[in-house]
Amino acid sequence: MNRLHHYYTFGRAPSCQQWKTDHYSCCEWERHRGSEAKEALRDSERARVEQQRGFVPVWELRQTPPADWHAPLQQGKLKGS
């Protein structure tokens, strides 16, 4: 997420501490192949994915297109009139 957008939306800058922790764990993993660093990265990624699953989509996804998808647009006409 864009930092400026986050600041505008929530009134404060987002915390980058988790990214910093992940970066250090990644560097540790690349240097020493430590199991603690590997587990820290796995846990962080699992938490991030789980947090993303908490958001509901704005639109309901369709399985098939509408029946009249090929019809010309009726610009200027309101639905129901």
C-alpha cells in the first residue's frame, strides 16, 4: 500500500517494522541457513496471507458473463424506467 495513501486514510504512516524484521531474517537465512530465520520468515508470511484473507471482495465474482453481454449499451437510459 502506498505510504501517502495510508497516511491520508488512517492519519499516520504505516509501520515498516515487520518488513525490517523479515529483511533481517532473510539475510540471516541466506548467510547461515539457520532454522530459526527460516521459521520466522514462514510465520511472517503465513500471518500476512491470513490477514489478506480477512478482506472481503468488493464485487461478487461471476462464473459466466451476463446473457446480454453483446447487446449495445443503452447510454442515457436509467434502469427501471
